[in-house]
Amino acid sequence: MTTEAATIPTNPGQSDSEADWQTPTESQSLASASSPAQAGTYSDPTKRSIRWDYTIFFVTLHLLTLLVLLPYFFSWAGVAAFVIGVVVFGQLAIPIGYHRMLSHRSFRSPKWFERTLVTLAMCTAQETPAHWVAWHRMHHSHSDHAEDPHSPRISFVWAHVRWLVHESRTRMATFSMYEKYARDILSDPYYRWIEKLPSPAGMFYLAHAFVYALLAVGISMLVYGNNADAYQMAASVFVWGVIARTVWVWHITWSVNSFTHVFGYRNYQTTDDSRNNWFVSLLTAGEGWHNNHHADPASASVQHRWWEIDPNYYMIRLFGALGLATHIIRPRHVRKSGAES
């Protein structure tokens, strides 16, 4: 790691209010990343100690995912379990639940439905709701500046995954981060309870994997009987529907931190490096229109041009039609046109 890679601009003038959750809009000029007045250095985060619990878990699941290459573990039922799992956990739970609902409050849901989405998100091994929301709001407050937890200005690999496997904060610093960025999340007793559990992300993930395995075995035995075919089918559904799905959802989530701050085009001159990336949008059902999102983070939609299709927003609108979403925030240009008419 070169010195330049570990040096990124500070973000002067940030307030400590909850308005920090919102990023600068298109009306603000792009901050000069190379300006000496704004340039600042801080300790190289890649030198921090490694979290071996995270690292071993990540590496183990990636290695186990290679089982999908073996003919024994292939079945169309397994592929179907993978696709359904990506929609449920990689679309409903993370982008809609953790991101647009909790982090940005771009729509409201009945508490039972909100907690259902959060519980599904906990089954992806992507941290607790308070932790995920705090990190994300910090990212928006300091995007591609010194306090951004995962800027590609350090390195592409850092933004994609490496930031997760290095020790980042003391317990006191984490408490302060929660106080500033996730106080509203912790006001919910269910989310507070989750935080008090030992290794809550791991507990939820292992519990959901165990239940998934029991269901896979039970259903396979009902269809095939108590024989080798049933166990082979159950193994296929588990490998594709849990292990491979988990790793895939990890990477499509991480790609928003890495790819969409490096590759793509910009509709708005925000004070960060956010880009609109059609490929990431395809993988994440709309999250790749990231420059649009950073320009208007409160909006439930990131579709600012007709071709920038945002399936996650259409899902939120469907929730609205079913009475599961209210106070859905439209894009700023739609809000403005409605106010002017």
C-alpha cells in the first residue's frame, strides 16, 4: 500500500447533527479531491489488526461455495432456491430493509413488517441493524473522505471487502458511532435485544442455516423417501440456497461500495466519487444508480432517468399498494414539480 493510497481528503465543515445522514445534493459543487486546503492524512487503515473471526468465516464460505461446481450438488431445485434466496435476502432484506427503510427512512412500514425484513437481513451475516445503519450513515456523511469506512480511494479491494476484516473501532468508539448515527434504531426494543446477543449476526445466520437444512431434508424425504436421492437433493438445495446465495449476496452488496464509486457515469456533481453503474444495478435490482442516490439519499427511488430502472422502488410501491409501506418519499425532482404545480 502506497502512501498516496492511504491518503484521502478530509471532509471539512461536517456537522454532528442527524442531517449528516444526507449527502450533498446536485446544487453543491464537487469538492476538489486534490486541493491542498482539503487534503489531510490519517493512519493507514490497512495496517490495522485483522479480525480473524470474520476472515476465517468469509474464506470458509467462499471455499464451500465451490461445491456448486461438483455435479453431485447440482439440481434445478437448488438453482431455484438460489434465485429465490437472492430475491428474499439480497433484494427485500438488505437494499429495501436495511438500506432504504432503516438507513434512510425513505418509507415507513408496520412494525411487524419492518422487523420481519430486519430479521431476514440478519440471516445474511451482514451485521446488526444498528451497526449496518451506523456504518452506512457514516459513509453518507463522509463519503470518499477521511471518515468514510470503505472508500475506494484507499483501494478497490479495501472498499469491496477488506474494510470488513480489519479492526476499525474500539468499544467506546462504536458506542459513540451508535449514539450519533443509530440512536433511532436502538430506540426499538427488538433491535436493542439483538445488540445484546453474543455474536448476533453469527447466531442468526447459523440458526437460519440450521432451519433451512431441516426443511430441505424434510421436504426431500417427503418427495423421495428416506434414501440417497433425498439426501442428495437436500444437500444441493442447501449448498445453492444457503452457502452460494450468502456469498453472492455479500458480493452484490459490496459491489455498491466498490464498483459504483469507481466505474460509471454521473448525473450530479456530488462531493464524492459516486457513479451510476448499470451492471451493478442489474445485479442489485437498482442499487447501482448510486450517484442518483448520493444526490438524493432520502428518496425511496433512484430512478432519475427513464432507462435507470429501479426494481427495488417498484417493490416498495407494491408494498404501498398492499398497505405495507406508507410515506414513500419520491425523488427530489418529482417532489419539486409537485410542490410547484
